[in-house]
Amino acid sequence: MNFRFIGFLLFILCVENSQSSLAQVLRSKGKMNQQFVMNDETVIINQATGKRISYNAYDDLLKKNPGRYRTQPVFDKFGKASSFALIPKTKSEIETGITLTVDEDGMPEIGQPLPPFIMTGLDGKTYDSEKLRGKYILLGFWVKYEKPMYTWESTKIISNFIQQNEEKGVEIVSLGTTINTDEECRKFIPKRNCGFIPVPNSYGFNHRYKITETPFFVLVDKKGIVRAMAPHTEFDKISELSLR
């Protein structure tokens, strides 16, 4: 089943004085919200000047220019919001009050290198895309490992693809992002071959790669180049490829 994750298009940024700068994923009325907490240690880049500004300068600028800026988290190779971009709103954004902060041009492109990642799997291992050169990588982008998206049928096509290629001697490292915690993954994932290694607390990678539809898959070749991309309903675009 395909799922257009509309809620992802709008970042809801809550600015608070706090000792924590960790991103928290929250459920609200059945929709996904992300709350990002900022403080004096937060890295903030003023996109208009390209320079870093202090939190106090940032706060002062927003107070003097209400409604004229938006703040967009920038996700690093660990899938964390390690910095924030302060972006002047366009005239249309100011007039309509509608801001679509996702830059679809930032999505991976077939034939281009995939921006690097470092993920920690449920197996406790670290998966560094730079160190995985020489192997195929299949990235699966999920919201949560639960129905209606995560089902026996939805994962069987993945496990079949991995198994068929392993039988031909082709090694594929398959990883799946989720907002689920480590504990939730261990509790709810059935004890069967789901076709990928779950990566708990890793929804930031959906943001990093601008993935707005889930489940969604990206196949990276041995040189780190994006070979194919497809939503779950079109997984045959990947499974029918001849890998070697």
C-alpha cells in the first residue's frame, strides 16, 4: 500500500529555552509532528548571509520581523538535525501563510552519488555508506513498523529480492528507517526475515533524503551511485534489475 505522507511537507518548529537540543517525534491527532528544541548551543545559519548567528541574535531577528522568516532543520549523515537554516520567506509565503519547506530537488537522483549516511542497526552494528563500497545497499524508508504499511506481504517482496540475489552471489546490505525505538522494534517486529535490518530512531534520514512517500526504496550500487528508486507499489522497478 502506498502512503503519501502529507504531514512531512510542513515542519512544525517549536522554539524553546531548554537544556536539550534533541529532536522529538510526537503523535498528534493521528498525524506526525516533529518538535525541535533550540538553545544557546544550537548551530543557526542565516541563509541570507551564509553566516552563523547566535541564538540571541536569531531570537531578536524573529521578534523584530514576525512572520517573515522560517527555520528549517538541516539533517546530517547521522540523520540528526545538527543545524538550522534561517530562511527569509518569499512574498507568496508571507501573503498566503503557506510554507512548503521540503525541497524536492534535494531527493536522491538516479545516476548520482547518494549523500553519505551512518546508521546504527538493531543488530548493534554501524553501517557507514562510505565503508560499504563494493556492496549494493537497499534503503527502505518507513514511518513505523506497523500495519497497514508494514505487513507480511510488504516485506516478503524485499526478502525475496535479497535472497534471490544472495543465491547469485550478490551481496546487498538492506536497511530500514523508522521512528520506532529500539525497544519497540524488538517488541513488534515479527521473528521472521523482514528483508532488512531495522534502524531504530532513524526517521531523520527520511528528512535528509527528502522522502515524502512511504514505504519508499532506494537502491545504491557498489560505487555509491543511486541505481533505482521506487515506492512500495512499484518495487518491481528494483526487483527486476539484474545485479552482478
